[in-house]
Amino acid sequence: MAVENALATDPHIDIIERFGTNWVTLHFDTDAHRTYVLQYASGEDFGSWSNFYTIPADAAPNHYVVVAPATNGSSFYRLLVTP
């Protein structure tokens, strides 16, 4: 059985919300057969991204809710996707 090369949807985070006092939750969807990496940057160095969570490729699309620590400063998040 061949796997079709379907185009991936643009990776995006749907919601970031406060969870308790010291945490946030990040909600996003994934496409089938794609690997996703959630990255963050914080503090004054927003040009330096670090990997926070990797979602390996799966045969079906899915919805993820990832819990991350809240910071006293600003944090930015992004999703990278690979075929």
C-alpha cells in the first residue's frame, strides 16, 4: 500500500492559556505522517529557539495539549513540521 504525499496544513498553535499559577497549555492539531517539534524562545534572546516537545509521525491526525512552565517574562512558541 502506497502512502500519498498529501500537503501538510500550516502548523499553528490554536490556543495558549494559563493553567494554574505556574503553567500554560498549548493546543494544536497535527496531520498524519508528519513529525512536529514544539519550540520556544524566552527572555531577551528571541532569535534562539529551543526544542521543547517532539511529536513523532503517526498514521492519523491528532489534537495535542502540551503543558509548559510559565515564565515571569515573555515566551514565544512555534511549531515546526517535517514530512
